[in-house]
Amino acid sequence: MNKKSISQRVRRINNPKDKLALVQEWVSQRQSDFFSAFEQLEYAVGVDDLQQIHEAMDKIKDIAIKNYKAMPNIAEAMLVSKHYTVDLDEYEQEK
């Protein structure tokens, strides 16, 4: 399965409301993934299982790194559509 990144999927959508809905759905899923890993960490700490603690911390770290790397791409994709793009350098000069 060739799954597209969130920023690639957002770029293909022209309607701003549809873009926002897609990003909100993505955020909700990432939040769910994070809380699931956090619950795993809480359980591991509760039973004092060092191996499970390391696994949960690795999951949390991976989730955080992936999500923070995606944020600038998502922000840029929100400004871009198939038919219209915003030149970010030009936009910054106008400010």
C-alpha cells in the first residue's frame, strides 16, 4: 500500500474547509496514538517493567519526532492547492 503523507493529501485538496477537516482528522489520530503510548508507559511504570518502559518511551519519541517533522509541511500544504500556490518568500517580503 502506497500511503501518501498528510501534507501530500492536503496539497491535493482545493477547498480550505476540506483541508482543515483532513488535518483535524490527522491530529485526532496522532493524539490517540500518543495517549495510547502514554497509557502503555503508565502501565509499565505501575508494574515496574523496565523493558516495557523503554518500549513505551520509544513509541512516544517516534510519535513526537514524526509529528513535529510533519508540522511545517502541513502548514505549507494548507497554503497550497493544485491550481494556486503561495510563494512563501514573496509573502514574507510583503509583511
